[in-house]
Amino acid sequence: MEVFRGAKNLTRPLREPVVAIGNFDGVHVGHRALLSKARQAARARGGEAVVLTFDPHPAKVLAPKLAPPLIANLEQKLELLAGIGVDACVLEPFSWELASKSPDEFVAENLVTLLHAREVVVGHDFTYGSKRQGDTKSLKEAGAAHGFQVHVIPAVTINGLVVSSTKVRELVLEGNVEGANLLLGRELEVDGVVVKGAGRGRSIGFPTANVVTENELLPRPGVYAGHLALLSAEGRDRWDAVISLGRNPTFVTEGELTLEVHVLEFDRDLYDQRVRVGFHSWLRGEERFPSVQSLLEQIHEDIGVARLRLSGKRS
């Protein structure tokens, strides 16, 4: 997938582009339905499926104090888009200047003059232009005037729940990563670098990789079953893991929030490695144990339950 930093910086003409517009945070199941339509339409006309997305997220410019934590960082988003067959991605720098354009200006300048869109695909709740004055109705009218077709993708529901980035965030913050994963169509993942920790895990026989994450969205503190992968590894093999996100209340008072991963059947030095941690399912909440021995007993239990969960069985 080719990535262009802004529509003004295209290094070549796009071929019969079918343009999917959105923030695509998390690239969840609803986004995938929209992108699938763009891909199908592009293939039908011998063109390219092109994503027009914005960096930074518009909320970080328009209302930074209210901006939601992003589900995926930019690297992850681009990787996910490439993985589902997008041909090109235009990362449009979001600014007050762009936000102040009228709906007509946005269409004329960005979609027509710069991208030469042949077809445009958006979600049912798509808005654009200054003060979000443009909507799917006005976009269809603009498309008729400028000669491009508009496809509006209806809401995608799972078990009666509308799939949205907002709902994914809610579930993640509740610790309900299984529900979030259902809406994402994959495991919630965070990337980071393994650094030296206090060494407590190794001292009690359960070494952990201490991960300083690059992601904004983390689930509720607790213990999870999940996976770890080396981002530098070819093919990115994954290993089963037990993940602890918390403040180590058994050992310290008011400690910093840390992400520690005990990788099962694994004995390698991970220091300074970039890794990807996947959250599969919730095991239990964070708690303070009266002794190291009681903590060890609980860790053994956590590992047993995690093995069952990750093998597809329930505890």
C-alpha cells in the first residue's frame, strides 16, 4: 500500500480511484465493511481503492481536551489498512484551515481537483466541512454535480449492537476486551518497547517483559490472557501470555501503572525489543495479596485459566 502525506503530495496520478473517507480508528468490523465496498468497486472498474484519512485525528485539533484515546496508533492503522487490500492511503494533515472549508470547498478541492475521485464510499453517519454542515445527502448531491458516484454504507451491528470506535473504547476501558475484540474483528493490540523493570517477576520464578507502550488506549487494570509478538520478527510469531496491567499493589503503594507480560513456554531476552501485546480475555481484577506465597498460588491459577482460554476452552 502506498502512503501519501496529503492529497497535494501525490507522486503519481491515482488510477480510477474509489475513495473511502473516514478516521478509521481501530479499523473495526464496520470500517471493514466500508473498505470492502471500496475495494469491490475499485476492482469492478479497474481502479484503485484509496483511503482518505486524517492525521492527527480531528478531535485532537478541534477539542484536544476532549479527544478520545486512539484505539490504534498510526503504524497499526496503516498496517491494518494494507492487510485488507487498500491500494493507497492519503494521510491528510488535519488543521483548522481544513476544518474551516465549506462542504462544497472540501469536495471541489480534495475529492475532485486533487484526488479525481470516480466513486466515494462513506459511512451512514459521515459529516464533513465547516461545523459538519455536510452529510451523506449533500455528498450525493455534490457527486451528481461533479460526476462521481457515492456509496453510503449502513451501520454494521453485532448481536444488536452498532459497531463504532466509541463503543470499542467503552468496552476496552471496562476491561471487556472480548467484547471489544468482537467489534474489532481481531484482538486489541498495543505496541511498545521492553525495558528493564524491578525484576520481581524473575525473582519469584515468573519473569515478565515490562512494556512501555506507544498506544493511547489501554484496558482497565487487571490480569488478562493474551499474546506477545516480536515486531522485528519475520512473520511475527505469537506466543501465549498472561498480561498484568496495574500498579503492583502487593509490593508497592501508589506505584506507576505498568504493563507486564509473562510469556508462556518462552525463555529469551526481550530487552530493548519492540513488541506487540494482544489482549484476548479478562482473567481477574488487580488485587493486593497478603504474601508472596498467596500471589504465587494465584499466578499458577491465572496461567492455568489462560491456557484454557487461549486453547479455545472455557475455565
